[in-house]
Amino acid sequence: MTEITTREKSVPVTNESTLSFEVYFRDYYLPWCRKRQVYYETMKKYFLNVVPDWFKQLKLNQISTKESEMLQSYFMEKDYTIATVNRYFKIFLASMTKAYEWDLISEQRLKAIR
């Protein structure tokens, strides 16, 4: 079994993770982004502040096309500019791509989300 380790945390990886999106993003994805991503300081570290609570509580293995489209619709209803909606959605997609690379979600789930 593979494990992902960041700081003092270790998550055993099985087929698909039951981490919530919020825990995954805050405790695993953001620490990885900190030194590697240009958008970290301006967008990524604030991303969870704009994500609705219902989405934060979803487990990674529960996120599908429906939920990703609902998230995108939520951003559009907030009267963000199209560019901001696209940026937020790209942050979400990038985080899910990394979850796939870390074996936290299946390839089928990633394809369904995109």
C-alpha cells in the first residue's frame, strides 16, 4: 500500500480516498503548492474561503461531474467575472489532478470531473 506523507501526516492510499475535499486541499494540496505554484499567494491559499461548505464536506470519492458543475454554477451565481470563475475552476481541477497523481482518486473519476 502506498502512503502520502506531508509534515507529520500520513494517509494510506487505497483505491479512492475518503478524505474530505477541505482536508485534502488544506492539509495536503496547499503545502505541496506553497513553493511550486505561482498562484499560491494570490489565489490558492484563499480558495477554500470561496468554496461553499457543502462542497468542502464532500469526500474525494463523492465528487463527480454533477458536483463539479454545481461548484462552477455556484461561482457564476456569486457574480464573479468569467475570468475569476475560470481561475477558481482551474484551481479545483489542478487539485483533483494532483489527487489522481497521488492515487487518491481513480482515473475514471478524474475524467468525469474534467
